[in-house]
Amino acid sequence: MCIRDSYGLGLEVNTVRTGTGPSDHYPFWQNGYDAVLIIEKMNQEYPYYHTTEDTVDKLNFTFTSKIVKILLGAVASFAEINSHDERGPSHSYEVPPPWGYSVDSHVNISVSVKDPSGVNHSSIELHLDGNPVPFYTYPVTFGYRVYTDYLSLVVDSTYTARIMATDVHGNSLNYSWNFTVDDSPPYPVTGQKMSIVGNDILINWDVSPSPDFSHFAIFRADTPDSFTFHTPLTTTTNTQYINANVASQLSSAFYAIRAVDAAGNMDEEYTVLGKHTITIYDGWNLVGYPFQPTDRNTEQVFSYLGNNWKRVWSYDANKSPNRWAMYDRDAPEWLRDYKMITSGQGIWVETTGSNLKLCMTGKVLQNVTFELKKGWNLIAYPGFNSETLGEAFAGVPYDLAYAFHPSMEPYRLMAYEDNWGVMKGGAYWLHLYTDFTWTYQTY
């Protein structure tokens, strides 16, 4: 009886010793062990005992939980565990978490309160910054889940939540925790640079100045306009990422590095970096550089070809009368007037050797603007989509177009039709019948 009374369970307990019995305790008696059967007045009060109608829907779970508690108390007593309870209810699963964040100003506060002896429901209080707030509860094992409606809070502010409760013995819980409402994104990533090291793509960027910075999220996509920003390729707190063994692959890859703060907010501005690899043939090749290189130096841009390139030429219709510019590796320095490469330029490059590849890297410009002149213009295709010549240069007033073809000797050029597909990393001669300013949007 003392176990029942010490836990305040309100059960009526009757002890009966029959000496025999067709039940679970009897074999223990026969072998000299103490045993006891706990049952609800046998079948006098429960007509479904040992019948097929004895189903779970007929259980009284409140009564069952009291039976479980008195049995646990009995086991603790037999084990000589000190049953004098001086510990208050426990707390767990706080939302928002302690020293955590909410990215929404409409915040739902919740916490679990538990105690093996039972939680006094009427004693539960929930406060925010010292003021009581309305709450709801639902029962969980040994206690309650306490939660609020969505509360409208001020962003960029820190709050203190407090939960208070007592158990059935009067032991108390008084716990508080802090959280911050933060929906402000961190500073955008700056200083992104892409380079080639062997067959690896190396990306570097600056340290984040955001005081609540958590990590960088690295995303990769097949085109500049196909980023989803749902699942990153990887995350890091470093300021470097290496994409190994991809430089020589004949494909495009695009990267965006975004800063994430402790609340999970992601910066709102991002730069797209890209790489595209094309095949280079022995002799003259016409290529279009679609990126703004990190290092615009001509030697650096074509360094992926090693010693297999001799010279490059570019043509700018705006630079009359000297529209051609040249960089010859064997020429004296004063003759090299094409020392810096800019996104959107068409470039003739002379190489030696077969099975060559050129990996082009750099920043993808969101918009590329060309000042085109009446007559011939040599421009790169600045995009990365699958489109025809007519689609790519829609609106440009041209009447003739020529493109590179390695078998069309001696100039390796062929007339190009509007319904033929453009080549990523390619360049085109376009003949315009009037001056025209053309802008291409890449993403």
C-alpha cells in the first residue's frame, strides 16, 4: 500500500493469496520463487477476459498507466532504489532551440515537460520576456508538450522564453532559454576567382565579414540559369573549393558560392563562375571566349594548351583603322598588342599538335553588350544554351554569317545558316547592314 500512496495514484489495492492458481505466477511458486499476479478483479469486472472480444479499443489507458507506474514503483522498492523524489520535471526539445534562430518573425514556441511521477498540468506556465503567453498542451510520455500559436516578433531581436511547472510531489522546474529572430541575409560572397591547376578546377573567394556567418554553400549547375539552390554540392567554412579531374572534360560546369548565416539565411546576390572545354585542332582555330577571365593576360588564358600554341589574333570592328590585334609568342614585346582578353571576343588561335583541349574559365557576365558596326564583326557566342544561330543572335541586323570548320581549308570557314545550332565556346563572323547595339542575357 505504501507504494500506491507514495505516488498518489488513487488505486484500490486488494491482496489475495489463494495458494494455487492457473496463472503466470504459479510456476514460480512451485519452484520456490516469490511472485505476484496483478489483475483487475479477475473476470468479475471485465466480461471480455480470455475471449476474442478482448481488443485494444476496450483498454482504459489512464488506468493502465497507473498500473504501470505502481509496478515500476514496486520494482524500484525491491531494488532498494531511493524513492524519495526531490527532482523537478525535465525540459527538452525547445523550439526555437537555445541560442538558436528563427528565420521567420512569426514564431511558434514549444517545449516538452516530463517527470516520471507525473506533471501537475495546472502548474504549467510559459513566459516570453517576462510576460505570460497563452499556450496549448498535449500529453506525451510522463508529461506534456507545451506550445503556442504563432507569435509576431520583431526581427533582429533576441528573446527569452521561460517554462515553469511542478511534479505531483511539488518539485519545480524553472528554465529559460534565449533565441534570436533573424531574417536578414549575410553579406554576399566576394572575391571569387577560378583557375586551372593541372586537371582540377580551383575556386577561391574572400572570408565572410558577416558577424553571424555559419558556412559557405557551393552549388553546381549545367547552365548559368539552371541553379535551384535547394541542395548544395557541398558546404565548407574554408574559402577554397577544388573540383578535381574535370578540366579536360568536354562539357560545361557552373558554380555559385553563397554565404549562409547561423539562422540559415542565404545571401541574396551571387556570382556565377563557369568552365567550358572545347576541342582544339592542329593549325588555326576560331574560338569565342564566353567568360570574363580571372586573369585576362593572354598567356594565362591559353596556358592550358601548354607549349602547343603559337599566336592569337582578334578583330574589333570598332578599332578602325587597326581592327586586328595580335599576340605572337615568338614576336618581340613591342609587337604584342593583344595582351588582355575580354568576354565576348572572337579569337583566332594557331596551335600545333593533335587531341588538344582548351579549358576556358571565369566569371559569367549576366549581360554582355556588343557595339556592332556596319560590315564584318567577329564576336563570340556568349551563351551556353542549345539554340540556333537565328535564336542566339535574334534582332541583330545581319545578312551573312560564317563559322569555323576545321576541314574547310584554307580559311577553315563555312557559310552558316540561321537554323543551324551554335557552338558553345565558338565565334562567328557576322556581316551587318547597319550599326547595332546588341545585348545578350546569359541568366
